[in-house]
Amino acid sequence: MTLASPRIVRTARAIARPAERNAMTFVDSPPAATADTPPITLAGVTKDFVTDSGDTVHAVAQVDLAIEPGEFVCIVGPSGCGKSTLMDMVAGFLPPTGGTVSVGERVVTAPGQDRGVVFQQPNLFPWMSVRHNVELGPRLRGVRARERRELAERFLTLVGLEQFMERRPYELSGGMQQRCQIARVLANDPEVILMDEPFGALDALTRERLQLELLEIWRQKRKTVIFITHSVDEAIFLGTRVLVMSARPGRVILDQPVHLAGPEAGSELRSLPEFVALRDKVSAAIYAAQNVHGATPVDH
Amino acid sequence: MSAAVATAATESGPAQGGPRGRARSWPTGLRRGAVHASVFAALMLTWWGVTAASLIDPLFLPGPAAVWQAFVDANTCHPVNETSSRIVCGAQNYFLWEHLLASLQRIAIGVSAAVAFGVLLGFLMGTMRGFGMVLEPYLNFLRALPPLGYIGLLIVWFGIGDVSKIWLLFLAAFPPITMATIAGVRGIHASRIHAVESLGASRWQVLVHVVFPSTLPGVISGVRIAVGFAWTTVVAAELNNGIPGIGGLAYVAGTQLQTPLVIACIIVIGLAAIALDSALKLLGAVAVPWYGKAKA
Ligand SMILES: Nc1ncnc2c1ncn2[C@@H]1O[C@H](COP(=O)(O)OP(=O)(O)O)[C@@H](O)[C@H]1O
Ligand SMILES: [Mg+2]
């Protein structure tokens, strides 16, 4: 078997087949950075919007942030506080009004393959089958048909969609579409994964299942993840670090490390006293931020 | 949607159950067909009744039989009249189907050129803001003109033959295609573009893999509008030197008071237009099966 790029060879090895996956899940090793995952640095990042009526909206104000390789950073805050704006700047969709975003040594100026994005809406292309959607990233880089097919099959199996590869996206449920989107991003082997409320539109059960799947994938791959959510519970459950943003203009008002996530802990984690204490602390920070600025309450 | 499917399933299911259910459980398609058939039969019967009772001078409205005869004559070789042994073929030296084909050919050439040019222009105007802004007023101006308003100019430029007619069809057909393409390009949700850009797509790859397929449903409906418009235009344009051509035949037959042939032509023109549009609709359904099913 010959594979086109060294990066893909690494991916292919990192992704275990389902049978081996369970074994890997129970190997208790702390999240460690892989060599190809660079740090992300935000230096004095500011974003102002000028609305159609000519007003200036200060969406993000002076955010300084260093995200280490392999971290799972969750960002919470009241809605409209600038979380998506911040992520759009990291993704390269929006230029900052002030400051810089860097991934490794490079200053971000445009979207790129190194930063995979999982949107709240599945954003799959309906003119392609599920498999072709997942193959798209490798295809854009010129990976040969057979290899990208193997990649797609592997990642679709990882997210449990192996039965649906030849379907069109609109023939899948919302949760399955979201899984497919995650597979598409993983198959493209980004260095960083950016997720903007990816489970926000799903029902509670599907959401919980996808949270567990995402954790498992993250433990295997050790990619840096930035994950936006408005659920404090979700942030603490998933993250190794939780950032709380203030109401607009958004700035980071709490930077909370989380050292709960053990691979053996499933959903029971939520009833641990440490978990409850952290949740109270983060929630308090959000409410305090809102009261200062008199903003709308956080939505749950 | 599942409710609609369920309804269709019960309605088109085999007739079963009591006598009360019998009328209800007719397949929907069959029931609709029956309604159409009865309305059509009533219409024909009225036409036949009115003409058979000689309520109207046959010069103004000939009966169905005369129209059918004119249609048959226009498609075969037949004696000039009952007493003569001279044989003529078709009408105005061509069979009716040749007239129809000549008109369809003009449409095919004119609209094909319009699709190629119109889609390209639409993409350029939709993707390059400045370019689109500068050209849009001229496109709107051209679109607002009735094509027959400038046929005279085209005849001066390109002569009275087919070339001026094809130019006319091209000019009539490309603006709706361009407008539909521009609307399609501008209507693409930004997150769709962002999604493919984050996968590492170059500008060109974004166009090929996302912008083009996203625009396809709009382009196809633009082509449908353009073909309908071109069809009405070609029939009218054939008033001048339009033989062979179905519009030309209808016009010449009218000037020679061959009313049955005029009506036969009108029916053929209408049916051809409907067939053309149905074919395009089908093509659209095959080419963009996702249309209307996928969310942003
Ligand atoms: N393109 C835009 N033009 C004007 N205001 C915007 C634009 N995008 C976002 N905003 C404003 O910036 C603020 C932050 O938005 P957003 O980052 O989407 O919030 P969040 O994701 O935290 O809910 C909001 O008040 C929103 O109204
Ligand atoms: Mg948001």
C-alpha cells in the first residue's frame, strides 16, 4: 500500500480499526502534543463590525490567548458575546480589526487546510454522496482515488456511518449529518479542529453520544480542539480548559483548567463533586459577567 | 414529507375494503387523468358542435375534422385538390414537421450560444462585484426590451436570413440565464464557501466544487425561462421570411386564408412548447436531485 503524503500515512496509522479502538480507549495516557500540532496564539485580537445603519459594534475586545498543542479548549459565554466572531478569526473567515492570530509561526490571513472547521449546521454538499463529502479534502490535495476512498471508509467507520457511505447527506438524520461533517474534517487531517456549537442543534441523547465519540477521537488523535458551546456542562465535560467570555465586547474573564477527564469516566463524570464544583464556578463567572454589562441571560 | 408519502401510498394502493372506499381508492394519477380527459372531451365536443351546426363561418373557425385533415395534408404528399392529379408535398414546399424542425433548430443554436455565454457572464458578474455592478444596468436594459423591437436592426446588420433570427434568439435568451446565474452565485450561503475553503480549496477549486454545483438549480430554471421566451420569439420572428419555420407557416397560411392549417400550426406550436419545457424540467430533476431537499 502506497500513500501519497507523509501526513496521510500518519493519519492512517493513528486511526485504529474499530476492533483496536476499544483497546486504545482504555490505555490511560494523558493528552500529549503530537509533533505536527502547532500552538495557537492570539495577540491583542479585536473585532469591530460596522452595521448597515452605520453603528460600530465592538464584538471582541483585546483577547490575548495561548493555546498549547493538544489542548481541548472550550469557550463559553452569553449568546452574542463574540464567541463565533473569535473562532471565525482563527479560522481565517474574518480579518481581525486589531491584533494577530497565529498558528505556529504563521499569521492567519485566510482559511486553510491546517484549521478544520465543524459548523453548527452540517454544511455537507448535497450533490455528493456521504463518502464523496468525506473524500473532498484529500481530493482537493490530489490524493489518488483509491487512497482517499480508504480514508473516507476509515473515518466514516470511526463515526459509525459505514452503512451510509453511498447515501446523499439529506437522506441522513441531523445527528448523522453532523457525524459526517466531523469525519470530513478528520479525514482532511487538520492540525487544529475548530468547532462552533457543533452539537447545538441536536437532541440531548444524540448530543451526549456525540460528546463521548468526540472525546474518544480526541484521545486517539491528540489534535488541538477549540470548541464553542453555550452549555457549561458540555464545556466542563469535554474540555481540558474552559474559557469564559464576558458579554459584548467579548473578552476572556475566566481561564479555568479542567483535569477531570479520565478515559474510564463516561457520563458518570457529571455527578462527581469536582465536576459539580467546577460547573458552579464557571456558571457564576458567566452570570457575573452578564450582570456587569446588563446583557441577556445565557441560554441553556 | 413522510406524511405526504404516507398519503400517496394509501391513495395509490390497490383498491380494497368496502364499496364506500372504492371511488376514493382510485390511484391519484388515474383520477387526475380522468378529470383532464373529460374537460378535453367537453372542449372538443363544443368545438365540434358549434362548427357542425354551422353557427360560425368555417373560414373563421373550421371544425376539428378540417383541422385534422390540414394537419395530415401538411405532413404528406397529396393531390392539390379532388379534381387535379397534380401532387404536392406538405405545405409551402416543406412538410409540417420540417417547419417545426427548422424552428427548433434555430432555438437550439440560439439558446445553446445563450447558455454558454449567459452562464459564463453570470459567473463573472456574480463573483466579481465591481464587474457585476458595472454591467447590471445594461443587462437589465437588454432584458427589458421586447426582442421584436430590435429585429429590424438585426436584419440591417445580418440580413433577412437565419443569421439575424439566431442572433435575435441569442439576445432574447441570454439575459434571463445570466440573471438566474447571478442570483444563484449571490445566494450561496457563506458557510458553504467557508466549509470548502477550510478543507484547503483554492479559489478555482471553490468555483468548481461548490459555486458551480450550488448554482446549477438556478441555471436550469433560467434556461427553462429562456427557452420559453425564445420559443415565443422565434414564432414571431418568422413573420419575416420564416419559411421553413412553424411560425412562418402559421403566418403564411393565415395570409392565404387556410384557417385549418393555421389552427393546426397553433396546436403544434403549443404542444411543442409544453414538450420542450417538460423535457427541461425532467432534465433538471435528473441533474439536481437534491434541489429542494437539502438545507443550507
Ligand atoms: N457581520 C456582522 N455585522 C455586524 N454585527 C455582527 C456581525 N457578526 C456578528 N455581529 C455582532 O457581533 C456580536 C457577536 O456575535 P457572535 O460572535 O456571533 O456571538 P456568539 O457566537 O457569541 O453568540 C453580536 O452582537 C452580533 O450581533
Ligand atoms: Mg455563535
